[in-house]
Amino acid sequence: MTEPQPKKTETTCGCKLGRVAAKYDLADLDETLVGDWTGDGDERRSTRELATYVNQQILKIALTNADIPPKEGEIENMYRLLTSDDVTSGTRIEIRNELERDGVPIEAVESDFVSHQTVYNHLTKCLEASIETPNDEERLERSEEKLGALKNRTAAVTTDTVEQLDRKGILEIGKFNVNVSVTVTCEDCFREYTVRDLLDQRACNCQEPGSAEI
Ligand SMILES: [Zn+2]
Ligand SMILES: [Zn+2]
């Protein structure tokens, strides 16, 4: 807020999203964000979906600027490889190296990626947009996030504890990995779900006649 920003046209605010929008020349972004966030029913997109949208635009422009305009569908896949929890670090390193080789400043691009919190702040503070109540999707996302943070914290504390005991010679272990998994069991049918699956599926199989797929 105190450091002077090089003024480009159409900067609506000084927040990260405003700066990134100006830097990548994302025209009409604010309109899209407000429209999609406050839109009706199915049209409505959550701040997380909007952050993904913004970041994919950033990636697309970065590739275009490096003279490798992406093909249809390529951006979604590339973005997933760069950000998803389900992608191994090896794959991620590979794709980052590839982009780097092709002249995409991937580190700078990634640091321009915005979080859903940034999108939320930009919408509510800079643009003063509001929606009355969070939709189901947003409630689920917030819950998922809360539980994810708790899981990460459990894993971090466990790692620390084992490392400490190992250092003191109280226990012995080689290189190790901590994996936290939380499951929820439906007492009506005794099916067990990971929290993530349950949040994705949103109902136990026994509660929803007709939907058999997991
Ligand atoms: Zn802003
Ligand atoms: Zn059940």
C-alpha cells in the first residue's frame, strides 16, 4: 500500500488481484468475477472456481507471451499438473522445467497466481460485491479447507515429534512419510468414507436411493 505501483491503465485497486489483472491485461475481469460470483443458481461460481479461472487466464497469457499459444484444453490440464494435490512432485518438476525451457517464467507466473481468499477480498472490499448467503459449494469448500488445514497440522506435528524422538535416539527410523487419513463411518450401513470422498459425494449410498456409484 505504501510502495508506489507503476500505474497502468484500468487498475481498479491496489490489491494483488488488481495488480495481476493490470499486469496481464485481463480486460473485463471485474465484470466477469462479479457476474459469476453473484449470478443465479447454476451460473454461480465460487471464489475458488473464480481463482482457478483467473489463474488459468494468467497461465494462458504467460504461454502466449512466450510464443507457445496453448491448444484447446491444454491450460486446464497444465494448471492441474502445477497445482493439484493429486500430482506427484516429480511430475510437477518435469512440467515446470519444460515451461522454463520454453521461456515461460514459471516461478514469477506461479507467484502471480491468486488464492480464493484474494478473490473474495477483491470482490467484497475492492468491488463491494456481496452475495447473501454462501452457496452449498462454498460451504463445502470452506469445510474442506478447514479439515485440510487440520490434517496438514496433524501431519506436521507428527513429523516433528518423530524427528525429535529420532534425533534423541529414543526411536529409530529411516526416511519416513507421515500420512493422515480421517474416515467417517455411516452407522446406518457401516460404509466408511474418507472425509474427502464424503464431501465429494455428499451423501452416504444408503441415504440416497438410486445412486450406486462411488
Ligand atoms: Zn482488489
Ligand atoms: Zn450409510
